[in-house]
Amino acid sequence: MRFDEIAPIKPLNPEQARLKSMKDRVKRDQEAVKAERARQQVNKGKEMMNQVRLKT
């Protein structure tokens, strides 16, 4: 293992920490949107399956 791999990470200054927090929040929100879209597609598919079953 090289020294630079285990070197301590300097703490972020307040501006950098705020920016990193915003970036992390954006990533979390994007993942939440993807998950919600997938959930809605699954529900829509289930509804369509139920409608087909009721017609037969």
C-alpha cells in the first residue's frame, strides 16, 4: 500500500462542504426520481394485467 493511499483527508472548508452537500443531495434526489418512475411503471403494469384478467 502506498503512502498516498492511507494519507489522511483534509477537512473541507465551509464553502466546499456546502457545495459537496448540494451535489450529494442532487444525486440522492435523482435516484429517488428513478425509483419513483420504476415504481409507477410497475404499478401501471399491474393495473393493465388486472384489467386484462377482468375482461377474460
